[in-house]
Amino acid sequence: MKPQHDKSCARVKVLLLAAGLGTRLRPLTDTTPKCLVPIAGRPLLDYWFDRLSEAGLHDVLINTHHLREQVRDYIQQVNRDGFRVVESYEPQLLGSAGTITANRGLAAGAEACLIIYTDNLSNVSLKELLCFHRSHDDPFTMMLFRTDFPERCGIAELDDAGRVVNFEEKPRRPKSNLANAGVYVVTADAFREIADMRKFDLGFDVLPEFVGRMRGWLWEGYHVDVGSPEAYEQAQLGAGTVFAQAMREKQ
């Protein structure tokens, strides 16, 4: 899990959103924070730190709330692996956008900030995502995936240049199947802009404000929201195939 050193990523800061209660996964999350639920014998966060390591990203802030002591123990472990992880404890949940407001200083000295909802299991190449973000001149990039249930997701419509021209959270009549994956790259200025909005939720309150100046990047690989018992079971199966195969290919 030790991060590879990549000079092109040296000025990218990472925010891992990990403070959620995971109520739909109870009773499992009564004793285990959602970000640490075991997937094929490994904490969910392990898979994200693998993705960060592959991309050479090591400067990380993670928010905590529910069962924070377990997450703090995990942070101590990954810091020994060469990451620089700082905790931002929230006695009361601030919401995804509120966490950015509370941590506005994360963007100091950064070229860009990578924001990740950690309740997903993904084999995304963050290096490819960052390369795409650098290839255009909009301040915001949203990772997308194709969903069979667009009415349950935030749905984006893109123009021919890949720019998001419409975004709606959980639309009654979805106009596409391109779903918000909960992974974003924003410029440092855009991160501060979000912080200064003083909003609560990224999906409902912030993303619509970036329509017309945000690009969508489609990941065709594996990506699952581990938010329900059914999805959790699906993630267990995925980890046993997708990630096991990736480990064999590395050996």
C-alpha cells in the first residue's frame, strides 16, 4: 500500500469523506464504521489507499465522526506506510460540502484537490482521472459511471466536449444513465469557492452551481456504491474477482 512517488501528483491534496453513519448497513455499522467494513477480508478504506498509492498520492485529509477511534487506529497504520493522513473530527456531521467549508485550508499550496466518497468500491485509475482533469480548462471534473438505476443517483448530461450541461440529483425522469461516482477533481480555487458557499451537500447544493464549467469523465471499470446490504454482497463478490485478478497480474 506504500505510495509511489510521482512528481506530477506532488501538489494534489486528497479529501476522503468517511464520516457517514452507514445506517442502511446496520447492524454491521453499529460496531464498525462504514469506511472500514470488511470487503473480502480487508477494510473498505484499504481499496482507496491502494488507488491513491497507484497514483502517487500521499497527502490526505479524512473526516471522522461515527466510531472515530477505529478510524484513528487505521490512520496510524497507513501513516506508517508512508502516507501523510490527517484527521478532521466532526462532533456533528457537517455534510459533504460542510466538510470542505471546515477544511478550506486544504487547498493551500495545492494544484488541485481530489475529493472521494469512501463508501464506494472502485478500481478506478486516479492517475488517468488526474490526467484528464489537466487536459481541459474547466475548474471541476466529475467521475461518472453507467448505472442501471439512474433514478437513485445524481445524473449528468454531457455535451460533445464532455462538459456537464445538466445535473440533477435523483431525478424522477432521468435523461441519461451517466451517474455521479462520488469522485471529483477540483482546482484549488474551486475548492475554496465550494468552501465559501457554506453549503451542506455536494450533490444537491454544490454540483448544480458548476454546470457549464465542469467536465464529466466516464470510468468503464468496476465501481459500486457499498450503501445497502445487497450492494455490500455485490462488493464482496466483486472484490473476490476484480481485485483478486489485479493482484495476480501484479505478481
